Amino acid sequence: MKQALAFVCSVLLLCLCAGCSPSAPEAVASDPAAEVLPEAPASPQEALPEEAGAEPVLPPGAGLPDSEFTGENGNPTEPPALAQPETPQADPSRTKKLVVLDPGHQSRANTSQEPVGPGASEQKMKVSGGTQGVATGIPEYDMVLTVSLQLRDELESRGYEVLMVRETNDVDLSNRERAEIANEAGADVFLRIHANGSDDRSVSGAMTLCPTAGSPYPIGGLYPQCRLLADCVLDEFTSMTGARKERVWETDTMSGLNWCRVPVTLIEMGYMSNPDEDRKLNDPAYQALMVQGIANGVDQYFARQGQ
Ligand SMILES: [Zn+2]
């Protein structure tokens, strides 16, 4: 029963995402790891928002090697020169731990395709538009940026160095590009901040995602770190917010995880398809709790890493 549900969920996940294109399911179905998913998310949409929200645009100052940089409206001063392959790798002189934050999605989806992982023949949409609050009408990309900016400040106050993948909604960054920003910066931790959506408005709760131990991509070699990070963030998040704890979903279907070469987790902070949870996710007091919970999870990760 659980297996069957997982299969259904894994298929549904691909198409529920608000920004998901009809081609997404194929991409997933062909994913080498898709069939071996240990478990599916509690609800069908969980995984979708992520890939659906993939991200193709260059954030100002992101330093992506790729140059689809078009001098985006908001930031004509960011020269393509930033997009050099020589972006600082783990800086040996750095004394602080570096946390790279990726607020999921962006104001406009990029439906072009990119490989789901290094060497993969399967393609997925670069970035989807994400989900949207059923009660507030606020888009996921907007809410997660609001929370991420607060999280940046909190992490910096705790002594971390923080690099934002994007600080505005008007960017065009694919999920692969976002992962590469974290790779090139030599992130000690890469956090992808998302919210979920489901056809069932009663579904609520938070989950984190990480690659499987058997991932066909290089990130599989960092499974222990990714799993620990996913556990720490989910435990501390749900403890602080009181949100229902869904699960850590191990999956190799997400481009934004597959392209990583640094410890990564993606958190789905709650369901914007649930009216009550949507209101919470957009409430400043609750956002402060989410920020504390995630930051506590990062602290826990580094505290337990050496154990
Ligand atoms: Zn999302």
C-alpha cells in the first residue's frame, strides 16, 4: 500500500507543481533514480514544486558562468563579467561557515530544458513558477524570498557568511545554475527554500528533501551530510513552528539537488494550498519562527557533523 502510494505520489509530484509543464513527468519517469525512490512524499505534490520551480535566470551578482544574463531590468549594472568560471571556490582564508540560500522559483518560469543531473540524458524544465497561496494569493517565489532574506540576517547574526542565490524575484536562474552557484562558492551548506502545494487543501506540514545514498550523481557521495542536514533542519523547523512533520524525502529526481557538489537540502516549509497554513507562512510572527527553526537546524548540523 505504501509502495503503491509512493509510486503514485512520485508521478503526481511531477505534474502538480504550479509551474510544471506537461513534459515534466516524462523527465522524471526517465530519471535513473526515479524508480528507486524509497518513499514518496506524503502528498502528491510535494516534490513538484521544486523542479517545477527550477530556476533559469541570473540573479544580480550571482556570478553564474552561464550567460543568459540579459541585464535584467532591475540590475543593469551587473556586468556579465561576474559570470566567470573562476568564481571563488572554497576560500581557504574564510573563517566563517558559508551558507548559500536559494529562495525557490522566480517571477516567471523558464520552460526551457536542462539535464536533470551531470551526464543525464533526461531533461527537465529549468525552473517553474512554483505554487501560490490559496488564501493570500501570494506566490511561493515571493514568500520564500521574504523568509530567506530574514534567514540571511539571522544566520549572519549567528556568525555565518551567507550568499543569496537571488535577492529579487526578477531573475532567470535554472535549478542547475542555482546549484552551481553554491558549488562554485564552496558552500558549507546549501539551503533551498520552498513551499508546497497539493490538490487536497487539508494537507499540511513540512518536509525536507535530500539525495539518496545510491544517487547516480556525484552528490550521492555526500549523502551522509545531506541526510544529516535534512534531518536537522526538519527537526528544528517543526519543533520551533509546531508544523506537522511529514518526512525527509530522499530523491534523485530534482535537478537542483542532483547538480550539487556541496551538502544540500530543500525544505518545503508548508502547504500554500492549505488556507490556514498559507496564512501562517505569510504571517510575520510565524515567519520569525520558521527562520529561527531553520537557523537552529543549521547550528545543529554543524554541531553534529563531527560526531
Ligand atoms: Zn517550490
